[in-house]
Amino acid sequence: MSCFVPTNMVLVAGMLMPNPSIKSILFWQWANQSVNVAFNSANANKTTPMSMRETAVAYVSAVTTSCALAVGLSQAVPRLKVSPAVKSLMIKLVPFTAVAAAGTVNVFLMRGKEIRNGIDVYTAEGESVGKSKTAGVAAVSQVAISRLLTNAPVLIIPPLLLGQLQKTKFVQGNPRVVLPLQFGLITLSLMTALPAAIAVFPQRGELQTHAMEEEFHQLKDKEGNVIKTLYYNKGL
């Protein structure tokens, strides 16, 4: 996760390039989802590992979803019968829509086994008491929301702000500053959004046993008291 910001600086800049060709859209969406697969695999809950086959299926599905959405939207939006201002705004939101949808699919596919088979849950003392599908759903859902919260400001704010800055006399008189401005806005958005999005949900999640599978309802600690709360590793 430590290389998330520098890696995504390049990817976001590529996806936000003006008037991209079909080849450019496909390349940057493929590159982005390839990196996402690596991040999701490296930062998953390792108590339920995936096989290479499962990883390959998830990778192909995520890339296909991302590319199909990005190309489809980039072709459909210009044909809409709306005002030029609305159309311009919608075109700027195409990368976010494609990345958000495909990123969510990516997380659920790459970590779907955690939902199907469950993940380890622990007592307050750190003792594993079994695998819970409820905890798996909670962990993967929280990560998907965090990724969405990371992507939103990074793919929406820079193009909107840059569009306003390009109307100023300074930028119009110095077109070479557009690229540095774009990278600066992307970097600032990433550095602000990533820690805030990760912090939305604690790394060590907790669940009330009455909301989990029946096998956890009557668990007791060493003193014979019924355990009411169990914990799990959310992953990143």
C-alpha cells in the first residue's frame, strides 16, 4: 500500500488525458485494474487464500468490466442530446464511473472467497474461534467502500478544478503549466483521499456474535462468560 500514491499518480493522469483514443482508454483501464488486482491480492485477509486460477478469473473479469464501461461510456456520452456544459461534465466523469464500477467488481472478485468460505474471527485475546462468512462480507464490503471513497475525489476533483484553472489568463498564457498543475492536483487528491478513506473503517473490525452464524452464539471465554464480540482483520 506504500506505493499506492506514486503508482496511481501515473495511472490517474493517463485516464484523465483529454480526448483519449479507444486504444488509450483500453490501455489505461487495463493498467489500472492490473495494479488493483495486485493491491487487492497483497492486502487481502490471508486466512482465506486464493488459488492462481481464481486470481486469473478475477483479473480477467475486472479488466473486461473496466474496459467495457470506459469505452461504452466514452462513446455514448458525446451522443447524448444535452447542453454542452452538461455533456462536458459527463465526459469528465466517465473515468470515475468506469473505475468505481470496475474497482468494486475487482475487490469482490479478488476477495470473493472470503465471502464464500468466511475469514478467521478472534476473541479479544487473539484466539481464533473459526471462520465466519458474515465477517467476510463485512470486511470485503468495507474495503470496497474505502476504494470508492479513494477514487471519487481523485478522479472527480482534478479534472473539474483544472477545467476552471484553464479559463484563467495565467494558464491560457502559459499552456505548459497544465501538465504540472494536473499532476499536482492528482497528487494532492491522492495524498488526502487515501488515508481518509482507509481510516473510515478500523483495521480490526468487530461483530456482535448474535449477528453472526449460530455457531458463535454460545461461545464462552476461559471464565465461562458468553462471548458477545468477535474480531476480524479487514485487510486494506
